[in-house]
Amino acid sequence: MRWIRKNLVVVAGLLTLAYMILPNLVVMAFSFNKPNGRFNYSWQQFSLDAWKDPCGVADMCQSLSLSLRLAAWATLGAVALGTAIAFALVRYRFRARGSINSLIFLPMAMPEVVMAASLLTLFLNMGIELGFWTVLIAHITFCLSFVVTAVKARVMSMDPRLEEAARDLYAGPAQTFLRVTLPIAAPGIAAGGLLAFALSFDDFIITNFNAGPSTVTFPMFVWGSAQRGTPVQINVIGTAMFVLAVLVVMAGQIITNRRKKTATA
């Protein structure tokens, strides 16, 4: 008990981490299952069949490809707009700056179903046909505030003297931005981009409202499949995405540690 009291924060952190990772481990384990029926809810026997043919379920890989394309384009749009907005809010003073600074966080605080219904109403009133482009616009709108938050925190912590030193060394505005400002802000931009990609790929509510009948993303496919039976291939895709995310985080951490060692050497 004395050791637990001394290391209470560490113990609580490890328990929280285990609680968060446990569902992913269950998904990973059941990706190697071979159920007797349509539902992959109870363990039957070990099998690699689903891993050998991850696209064995009709239309699943098409929906996965659509989700990846939507997430990629939504990330690019949200990062481009969010980075510009973050720099404007931090570096410049203009009218309604405080109001815009508050309004930018509304998508984070607003329930997704309200935002989804509002976007659907807007598209219908404008006579826009629901499909890929309406989902893309909705995802960019939803992810924008998260990117602004991540980039803004990084820009606020930047030392302006570094940019002043670059200008003193006769660097032009473009050179200063590309060689000094952008590399310093890159971790915040990358964090916002990764968060936007994850939110876009995983979104169901906003997508379901604004997709239309012919646009089926991977989360929508999973929701529809769960009513008829959950194929093992869904667990395979989930496991692959989880492993990929862990590898990206580990790679980022390794790069950060190496840069710190290089800076202190």
C-alpha cells in the first residue's frame, strides 16, 4: 500500500491506458477468429482466413477506400484553412477577432447530430446533391476547429526572436516563413492533421446525414453490417488501422527524441 500511494499517479495512468487499449486488443484477437455463423461475437477457433482475404466481404474495401480518400482530402483542406486561421488569430489584431476566436470552437462544443442536421439543411436549401462533395465539406467544417486549436497552441509558444533574427540576416518574408516559421510550427500542424484524419475517417453521424444513398463510408458499412452479422474482415481492418496509428505515434516520438539529443549534443 505504501508503494501504491507513492506511485499513485503512475498506477492510475497505467490503469487508464489499459482500459483504453483493452477494446482494441479484443478487436485484434477476434480478427483471428473463425465464427460458425454470421456474428463474430464469441470465440470459436483460430484462423488466418480473414487476414488472407481482407476484401472478401462485398463492398467493404470500396467503402474503406472512400473513407481514406475523404479523410485525406478533408485533412488537406482543414490543415490549409486551420493553419491560416491560427496564424491570423495569434499574429494579427482585427475587428471581431475575439468573436471569431470564440466561434471557431463551436463545432467542438456542439453535438454532432445538431451540426449534421444544420449542414444537411444548408445543402438542401442550396439545392446541392448529397454525395462525396457534401460529405467532404462537412468533414472539413467539423475538423477545422480541432486543427486551429492544435496549430494555435504551437504558434503561441513560438519565440518571435527567431523570425526577427532571420530577417536581420536579410531573409525575405517567404524565406523566413519557409525556413523558420513553418518548421517550428510543423509539430502543431502535424498533430492537427493527424487528428483531422482520425476524426474524418471515424465519423458516422455527420457522414450519415450528408452522404446520400450512394455514398457509403467504412463506418456506415460497419453499422449496416452489424445489423446482419459482423464479418471478421471488419476486425482485420480495425486491427490494421490501430497498428498503423501506433507505428505513426512511435515514429514521431523517436524522431522527437533524436532531435532533442541532437540539440543537446
